[in-house]
Amino acid sequence: MSYRLGIDIGTTYTAAAVCRDGVSTMVGLGNRSMQVPSVLYLRPNGHFDVGEPAEARGAAEPNRVAREFKRRIGDPVPILVGGAPFSAEALTAKLLRWVVEVATERQGEPPESITVAHPANWGGFKLDFLHQAFLLADLADARTCTEPEAAAITYSGRRRMGAGQRIAIYDLGGGTFDAAALCNDAGHFQLLGSPEGIEHLGGLDFDEAVFQHVLRSIGAEARELDCDDPGIVWELTRLRRDCVVAKESLSVDTEATLPVVIGSARSTVRLTRAEFEDLARPTIEQTVGMMRRVLHSADVQPQDVSAFVLVGGSSRIPLVSEVLVEAFRRPLAMDTHPKHDIALGAASFTEPGSATRTARPSFVPPSAPNDHTAVLPRIRSEEKPPPNMPGADKRGSIARTRRRMLLAGAAAVLVAGCSAAFVLWPMGHNDRASLANNVMLVPRRVGTGPSRIWSVSNDRAEPKPLTDGTHDDLLPAMSHDRKIFAYVRQLAPLASCSPQTVSPCSTLRVMNTDGSNDRALFATQQRSCPDYLRPSFSPDDKELAVQCRFGSGDVSIFLATLEGKPTRQLVRGHVGAPTFSHYGRFVAFWQGRNSRLGDTRIVKIPTAGGSIIPLTDGVSDSAPAWSPDGKFIAFSRKNPISNLDVWIYNVLTRASRQLTSDAADEQNPSWSPDGSQIAYEKGAGVYELGRVVNTHVWTINVSGGDENAHPLATPQSGVTEGTPVWTAR
């Protein structure tokens, strides 16, 4: 039975949950608790341990441990682990991949979808880096939701909420704080106003405050400690762990006693709840001020909020409830296990506008033996001020120089092993030299003759015909290894075709890119499919998504092997132009929403079968093409003045942006192999004798702007080009 997986990667803890038939349950990731520490340990053989084993091994070798890397996502300075540089995204990918593998093992099958929660105040910059982590983890199709949305879904599973009801999320976790206001919108939660967050505020800071309080209590002996002594490091690590346990015990006790054994220092430190609250109060007051700003930005008064929902392990500190009630005079809601709320909600999350609305979920109480497992304290890395800030002295300049050297070394390592973690930057506005290397397959028609597939380059080299031109050869599709391509050979007009036609309208053929081994894909498929349209290769080049058009106008999209064996139908109806996702888990295509011509949008469907998931919300979207890295989908959209433009849809943020805006029709986009450029068909789309003429192939940088668009080759009178596909030179 399929399930959805929700993941909450926290700064200090990571949790996961699964949703089956509307019931969400936690996945036990750890041996002692449901969640595990967000900690990695690099073994000498290059493999990573995760969670509790990483904590245990890292206590003796802290230089081989990575922790708190969520705070560093998007930071260009690498993180040194065991002397090797890693990006925060690469470390996040290791943790994500491990969580998915554990869930798959314990559930007996992989999840049908994965949703990863993130802070609501993360913008496009950080989300792009998070998506890079998805790609490195082989999870390109993973979805995202904000942490407040996930927490709201969990809350609604415990208490029924009416339409329009408002709640506030107060999320104080181990390393970050987030505040948000949400409104229940017919089963989905809509963020109101501007959510706020602090990335360096949470339980870790309270742990540090307690640790420093203990060191001050033992006086001068603490200042004489040799922190290069492995024994001292071990004793300090143990003391940090005891500080965490003491802090957590003060949520239920009024005082805690900490034995201190460091070097020659031998003492006992008593910490009362009142003393701890004095340490924590300034920070907690800061979070209350942020919550006030969030409500103000949402134009919501405290009395309009039905409840303040407390999320995150540090929200259990009694002072938090005391201060919130005093400030807002509203009910508070907190689960027994506030560390689980976001993972449970992420598992139940469905994208707005999808066929299945977010159900009011049910939750099965976790059966972890103990949810108060202490996390080993961190070893703080020395942070220097940026060069433009006061206090950037000579010592800071030296540190920055060392960081630049490390970054250069990291780039060499990561480009060799993790090249997918880097953005392929678009070319400059006038970089015509790079355009000279473009080669692609283009159906070209000279005069009124049949269309042939040509290998075309804009470096003025002579185009090379690949097909014989006996019939119209159209709609090429390129394999990912750039060795073979498929195309459609048109034999008769569609108007003369029907499922009962003896003679087929078209055949689907396959050929090597050097022009050899031209062959029909199907030997006996013709009568069941009168007319084929442009196919698409799977990422492993073992399957094709094939379109079969019937005389009624319906199109069937089905999968078939390169040996010509159909495997399964994905969808049939007013659909077309399939394109595989980066890892082949989904096929995107355009779908008509009703019988009105042109009312189409881009959707996707799992290749294993399942429900259709809407992506774009335009009224006339078509011809999708998934980017090589899986982050974007290029497509054609008809604008209000009736011409077509090329747009790009961001798979992660679900936002679309316009790429071209010329008055001519611009359609049928195709990505370059490195994802830096898009080729498309441009022209007036004039029909003569049932054929489109006066179109040519252009290229444009993914940065967009018509000033960055150029024809692949000089447009020639009497030559019509269309539906390009990139190949290797």
C-alpha cells in the first residue's frame, strides 16, 4: 500500500512521518526516540554515519562531525569535516537520503511522494540551494511545504477548524525560531502577512547560556583549561551534554545539580529554574516581539486568533507559555511531542490546487520509549565579521583569506564529485562564441517538399540531412546519452485517419544520431494507433513516453521500451507533449481542463501510476520540457493578444516566469544539455496547403530577455524549421 513521506530536517533533530489512507504516524528513525540528532560523522573510509551513531563516534573525534549545517544552507564557505570540505547542501543531502532509505526499509517500499518542510521565511535563494540538496540526494521530485503549514495541518488533525479560522504558529526549535499566522482555506492553510524567523535562535542558544553559566561558576579554573588537550575536550563535551539534560529537566523540576569534572576542577553547580529563566527571558521576549510584528503584518488582532500553536522542543520551556499568555491572552495548544508536529503535517501535506485536498488527518500516538533524549552539545566554530562590518581586523582578514583558499579547494573536489550542486550560470548577453557550439536536430522543409530531420549548427557549417525525405519526418526526441533519437514519419493527413484505418497515418521511428540504423519502433502497433506525436525518452534511455492520437482527437500517453514493447498507459484524453522528470518518477504533459479549445495547463503524473497533479494555472499552456537538472519546466503559453511565448516553471517554488515576449509565436522549447540555453520555434505560424511555414529555430539564455535571443542559423527564405532538439557536437 503506497504512502507519503514527510521529513522535518531540524537544526538539532530530524524526524519523519508517513501518511497512509489519511492516517499519519511517525517513523522511528532512532534507537531511543522517534527523531535522531541532525549529526553526521565522516568515517576514514569516506562513508557517513547519521544520528545516534554519529553522536557516539563524534564525541571522541569532534573534527569528523558535522552538525547545525541547516543554518549554513546557501553559505559559500565550505564546512570542514575530517579535513575535507563539504557544502551545507551536500551534508543535507546525505541526511535526506539516509532518512528516505530508513523509511523505505521500515515500510517495505519506497514512498509515492516526499515532502520536506522548511522555514516560512526562506526565500528563493535558500530554496534553490535546498533543491540542490534534493538533486544530490536523488530526490529531484521531492516537494516542499513551510513548517508553519505543516504544524497547522497537525493541529487541525487534533481539533476541527472552521473555514476562515486563524491560528498563530510559535515554533521554537533547537536552532531556529519561526512565527507565522495562518488561515484555514477550505482544507489548505494560507500564510497571512509576512512570516518571520531567526535562524540562530533556539534550544542550542539556551544550552550555550547554561554552559557558560556553569563555566562562570567554577571561576578561574575554567580560564586555565587547555582546549587542545583531547582529555579536556572530552570532559567539556560531557559537561555540555549534562547542561542539556539539566536544562530539559527544569521543564518539570525547579532545580538541577550538575557535577563538574574538568581537568583539576572538581565542583558541583546548582541551577534553579528561576536562574535559567533569567538567562532565557531576553531571548524569549524577543520571540514575542516578532510574533507581534507577524500579527500586525497579517492585519490580525490577537483576539482574532483561535489559538497559539506551540511547536518545537524548546516551546516546552514553562517560561514560553507564561510569557505568551501574558502578552496575548489567548489559548495555547501544544502536543505531547511538539518535535513531531512538523513531520506529521508534512506527511499529510498536499499541494494547493491538487485533485486531492489536504484531508483532516488522523494521528497515531508515537510509541517511542523516551522523547527527552538529550543531544550532545555542539563545538562552536569561530566566526569572523564580514569584511565590510566594523571589527573586521587583521585577524579576520587572515581567516577570510584561509576561507577563500578552502573554497577554491572545495570547488575542485565538489566539481569532480558533486557537480550537480552548482548552478550552471547562463551566458553573457553577447556571448556569441558559445552559441557557435550549438548543434541540434531540426525538422527543416525546403520549399514545398517534405520535411526532413537535419543536424544544424549556427557556426555556418553546412546542415546535414539525417532522414531521406520520402515523407514528412517530424518531431524528433533525443536520448539523454545523445546517441539516438526518435521521430515521427507522417504518412497521411490526420483527417483521413481513424482507429479502423488500414493504412497508418504515421510511424514512430528510431535512428542513431550519425544517421545510421533507421528503424520503426513498433512492428505491429500501427492499427491500434493511427497517428503518433512527439515521444520523450526516460532518464535511463530505456523507455519512451509515446503519444497516440486517435481520429476522435483523444491522445493516449503510454510507456514503451526501445524494443517496441508497450508497458502501460499513463493517461488518455485531451493531453499531449509528455516529458520525463529528472529521475523518471513523473511525466509532465499538458492537459485540457474542459472541452473549450486552448484551455490547457501543465500537469504531471507518477510513472508508476496515480493521480494527476496540476502544476501551472494558465489558460493556454502547452509543450512542456523538463530541464536536465529537474529544477524547471519550460513550456509555451498563449498570452492575451493571442501569440505564444516561452515560459519557465520552477518545480520547487511552483512559480512561473516569462522567458520570451516577441510578437511572433515562440513555442516548442528544448533545453541544451547543460541547461543554460533553450531552443524554440519562432515564426508567424502561417499555414499553406496544410503545412506550417515561415518558422525558424532560435536560442535564448535561461536568464531571458529578447535581447539574448538569436536564430540558430541565418533564416533562409523558403526554408521552414521547427521543434528543435539538442544533440552532441
